Amino acid sequence: MPDLLPDTFATNLDIARGHTTCNECRPQLHHCGLCREPFLDTRNFFMEAILMESTFACPYKNKGCTEVSLGRLLKEHKYNCPYGPQIRWVPGTDTTCPENAVKGGHQNGIHLYIIRAPHAGSITPGKMFATAPVQGRAKGSLCWGGGEHLKSSYEVLVAPAETTKWIASSNGEVVSNAIIGGFAETGENLYIGRANWETNLVIGKIHPSHRCCYIPYGNELRFDNYEILVEVV
């Protein structure tokens, strides 16, 4: 069985009550090797609980990390491991903002950070205000289907300042070092873009097949010319 992390339990553990087949073996089998019953699309909570209390090496051990910790603690370590990737997505909420969160713009005088969140079968990049623009309003939002959708739970892009930069782009063009921000409900990759609107610089999503960048600003605004976030190589 391969190393498992807490944030992959739902997909890596078999997905079937009482069955303990791992994610690598599952595609090779049509029935459980023990009871011969078909697999069901349900989670194995019993094995998840066992793995939470089992010990695992850091997934970046091949890069030099020697950390070994309980499954329930390994997720937090992974997000902060100095041997991990410099550019990564970290869980965030309206009350938390991780260190090294990437600032990407401003709206009404408030800094904006880059986020992504699930929506209607997609994982869509969007914006997070440094402080809520309206008391009680969610800090995060993204655009989808013509509208702006508020999000109070999301992932925040974190990276050292020197590892990313913005470059001009247009008409859905994507360079090889562009940072993937998520994916559309069709499975197409979405990228991180930003565009000027009035006196603001607003973060949104680049949808290559739509040949544009969309930003959330009350609704979904379309721009054919914009900037795209890339990794410095």
C-alpha cells in the first residue's frame, strides 16, 4: 500500500464500506479480494480512523525531510514542510491567511490575494480581500456562470515573492510556466489572471477555450487582454 496522506483519504482508501483495497490496486480489481462483493462508492471510515493514528514519513522524504508523524498531523506538516514545493495551495478561511500568501491586486483600496474554491463541479481561482469589504461579508469570491459567488472557505496560493510574476497575455493564450489555478467542470485547466477595471486590479480566472480572462466584480466581467501569473524559471 502506498503512503497515504490525510487529505487523500477519501480517494485513496477504498471507497467501499468494509473493503481495504488501496487506490493503486483498486483499478485492477472488479470485486473485493476478501468478500468477492462489488465495490461501492462509499468511504471506509474505519480505515480512515486507523490511518489517522498511524505514523507516516513526510511525502518529501526523498528531498531530505526526516519528519515522521501521525496521519492526523501530517497534513499540517506537509503544507509547512521546508522541503516541499515553494508554490502551493494552503487551506484558508475568512479568519486565517497563511504566511507568504500571494498578493495579486487591489479593489477599493484593499489588497487582494489569490484563492481557489470548488464551485458547480469546478475548482475555480478567484480573489480574497485582506479585510472584508463589508462587515459580515465573506472575504473570498470567484466568478462562474455570469455571476460573482462568495466563498468563506477556500485555498490560498502561497509562494516566496521572487518565485512568481505577472506577464501580459490575451485571447486565452497560456505559456508553459503559467501556474494552474484549477479546472473547469469540463476538466479543462484554468489559470490565474488579473485585469484592470475602473481603478481596481482584480484577480480572476483565465479560461483558454473561452479565449479570455473573467474577473468577479458584482458579476462576471470578461477581458480579452489581461495579465497571467507565471512561475519564474
